[in-house]
Amino acid sequence: MVEHQCLWDPNYPECPERFTRVLERCREYGLVQRCVDIQPRKATSEELLKLHTPDRIELLKGTDGSPDAEALEAISSGYDAIYIHPSTNELALLAAGSTVEIVDAILDGKVQNGMAIVRPPGHHAMKSEYCGYCFFNNVAIAAQHALDNKGVERILIVDWDVHHGQATQQMFYDDPRVLYFSVHRYEHGAFWPNLRESDFHYIGSGAGKGFNVNVPLNKTKMGNADYLAIWHQLLLPLAYEFRPDLVLVSSGFDSALGDEKGEMEITPACYSHLTSSLMGLAQGKLAVILEGGYCLKSLAEGAALTLRTLLGDPCPIISKVDEPSLSIQQSVLSAIYVLRPFWECLQFQGRFDVSKVGSKKEGTYFVPSVTFEGSDVKPTTFATRNCYPDQNRETINLLDQRLDKLIKETSLAVPKHRLCFVYDERMASHRNVNEPGHPERPARITSIYQKLLEYGVLDRCYRLDARDATREELLWLHKADYIDEIAVTAGKKQSTLNQLERQYGSIFICPDTYNAALLSAGSSHQIVESILSGESRSGIGVIRPPGHHAECDEAYGFCFFNNTALAAKYAIEIHQLERILIIDWDVLLTMKFTIITRYTSWYNVLLSLTDDIMCDIVPRILSLYLGKLY
């Protein structure tokens, strides 16, 4: 695919180096060597004719091998922003066919996901018109193939190229089987392709109304915070409600820092996070297809980190995420405004009522406005040379320095073990002697363990030894008198312990309770140590008694020592972490004892589940950590 190049303008940005630099960077990171190689092939006439007209197919075919550069340039001038090389037809067929092939490999179960590093790109190629460096619409052709031949019912196409994929939008505009979601620079139509249809209020037609989503970027220098806001406020809620069978990404990297066309500031690491968010959809059936990207360094780095994420490596930490810009807030709200009637996930924000705007009683409501600063006049001929933005040397050097600094500071370390696991049967010795059927019973962990054995999950885990929490560690959060009060229960007669049970009211105690509680708390420390020492990427503890209700001086809600809070404190005291996120998805409220600082790359989930659901749920949670979906 390196043969496709502009014969009359050596500086044309859609150049062979876009392809070679991506491959070089992926090889430098050792990524290509870890991939399954899908053999490329040409798209068939039948596949092309589903979405493209015969005359455009034949016109491009007629240029095959043509030595007449002047004639090729003349043909190219009839279309917006293309050039034709003697090899263009063959390579455009190869790009389209290879995209179909990788989708087939995913849907046939040969691979979990995939990335097609192809050119020429495709998302601007319309039914009867070449456009924007594109000849055949690679992603649209693959999507149509999946719908027609692979039993796929719903496809999500995410287009994060900085230019609106207007052709993909047109091809599925009335088709409810395809949810097309595009984030693109627009500037109210002043940015290419300068179309009204690229704005937020173009949401589909007929049965497809509500299934076309445009998030226009009306300012430059949009960054990570803006894209993450779009993902979490709009894209992911829609995607989970849509429930796609397949996710396709039109993956242009021209929103990346340094790109002269996009003038945005997405860092290469952010593409990992955007990709990772999509991997939880469609049982992980995700194909990322290369579109644009013209700053070769940011293109190569962003594409490599995207492929790295598809291979299951952890997302690198991104720099501080600030508040999304006012412009992007308006774009997201505008999209929500027009999409709300079609999506349940958007109902929670209430309904807009124009009649109530500014009402003191009802408050202020956001109402979007449509502004178009482009032109509806379409030229009959287009420039074929020097028709692209050009950065001066000073700007290039400054952006290069910023990129070099980002790349140098981005840690891509991958721990030896994907998932560590801790379990000890001694924790099952903690039991309610007086009420054997109590819900917090030994079977909560023993049944989980047996199910993990049955699923073969434990063979893929790194097993840690359980250990007791030390008194010093308990004193980080619990009062000495309280620790002593629980410690003296060890080995005592049950009749004595029954009196203490009545004192607390929401716990039970047996002679083995204290030792089990020490093991439970200490095991959580073992997981944290394995993760923060770089030994394991993530970890899970099948432990009991649970901990999140335990207060500093009181046992509460089946809990004695606060395992998760102590684990967080261990990370702070031993590893000097500054920010920790604790996620508590237990159905019951965690009481007074709460440690929540802000954020870190580490998190640990300690499960408290009733045994009627835990046997099935826990192996599925583990399978997500291990990168396998049951």
C-alpha cells in the first residue's frame, strides 16, 4: 500500500509514510509480532456494488497502470481532495477487501478484535463520488457485508477522525441497524467538508432517525477532557442501550496533538482509553480501521497505542484531565437535545421545554441553535496541488518537543502477571454457629472458589499467599481498644461470644472469627503489594469476613476490619500513593468509615456477594480482568 502516492505534488499529506511509520512504530513496540496476521485481499465487485455505483468503479479501474500523470491529475481535479496514482485502483480494492477480511475473522471467532492498517482511507468515499483521499468506503463496505452475510443485526460505527465521515453517514442514514457516531471538527461548517449535514441536528431519517449522531467540534485545541466527556456523557450510554453485535472504528489520528489539519490536542495515550471503553461492547468484537492522520509522529504513536490496547495491554496514564470546554459542553447538550426522543438513556436529564426558557419557577433550560458558516456552492473543479495546510518550522519544532516529552513520560510497563488472586480456606472457619443458614456463611467464598476451578480461571491467575494483617496495619484505621476487644475472642467459648454478638447486634462471632478477619485484611494488602510492586496488573481477593461496614471502633454489618480502607491506607503508607479511587458496588451503604481520595492507576475490587449469584458472577468478573469473555 506504499505505492499509492501523488505524482505531481511530493508534499501531499496522504503519503506512503503514513503507512510505513505506523508499521515501524508497532514493530518497535513488539506489537505486530504478537498479532495474528490476516492475509489481505481485494474487495469483490459484488461487495463494492452494494454501496458504490458501477460508473465510479469502472472509472477508477480504467486508470490501472496508466503512465499518463497529466491525465490522472485531470481526473483527480474533478473530485474534492484526491489524487490518482497508477496503483490506486488496486490498492483501494485491497484496502476495502482487507477491511472485510478482518471483520470476517472477528465474526468467525478467529480473533477477538483487530486493526486494519490500510490506505487509501475510506470514510469520505460516497456512493458515486471519490472524496477526501478516499475511493471506496472501507468501513461501510465491511459493515454492509456483516449485515448481509454474517448474521449481524446491529453495528456501531465510531468515527473519531477529525473530518466528518459524511459518506458513511449518507450510506446508513435511514438504517436503524447501524448507529453512526462521529466526533469531528466543524466550526459551524467553516471546516472541511463544509457541509450542513455534519451538524448535530442531522440524526437520520425514516426508520434510521435517531441512529445518526454528530458531535461537532466548533473550536480548535480540543483535548483529552473533551473527548472523554463525549465518550462518557453520550457515546457509551447510547452504545450500551443500542447493544451492538459489532463495533467498527473509523480511526483517523488527525485529532492528535501536532496534526496540522486537525489542530486538536488529543494525546497518543488518550486513544488507548477511547479504544478500551469500546472493548466492553459487542463481546469485544471490535475492528479499528485506519483513516486519516498526517502528523507522522503522533499518527504512529496513537495507532501503536491503540493496537497495544487491542492486544490487552493496560492503558497508560494520561495527564491531568481538566473540565471539558464550554464549546464541547454545548455540542454534547445539543446532540442530547435532538436525540432524547429516541433513547431511554437520555431521559434522566428531563425534557427541554422552549416555553419555559428563563422561567424563574422552572430554571434555565439549554436550547441549542444552528449556525452555518460554510458555503453551499460546490466547485466544478478542485485544486490538486498545495491544497492543504502547512505548518511553519517553528510550530513543527514546538509540537515535536511536546510530543517527544509525552512519549518519554508515558509508561508502557506491563507487569509479568495479568491477574493475581488470593484465597485461603481458613477464612471459611468463620461461621455462625447458632444460625448455620446465615447469609454471610462460608459457602460465599468456597462456592466461588469451586466455580473458578470449574471454569479453569485459576490456572490463568497468579496465586498469592494469604497473610494476617499486622497490629501496626490495623492501627492505621482502627482503635487499639477495639482491636484488643476482637482479638480476645479467639478461642473463647461460644456462650461467651454470644453475649458479645448481642452487644454489637449486626455481627456473629465464633472462636475462629478474629483469625479469619486478620487473614481477610492482610490478604487485601497482599493484592495491593503485588500490583504496586509491578508484579501483577490487577488482583482480586475472594475473602471473608467482608469489611466495608467496619468502623474504627465498632464491628458492624458482618464486618470486623475494614479490608478495602486498610488496603488503601497500605498503598498510601507503604507506596506513598497520592490518589486512590475506591469503588463500592455493594448494595448496602458503607457507613461512617470511608476513605476516598481521588484517582490512581491502581484499583482493587473486594467482593461481597450473596451466594445465590456469586458463583456465576465472580468468574465473569475475573474473566474480564483476564481478557477473556465467557
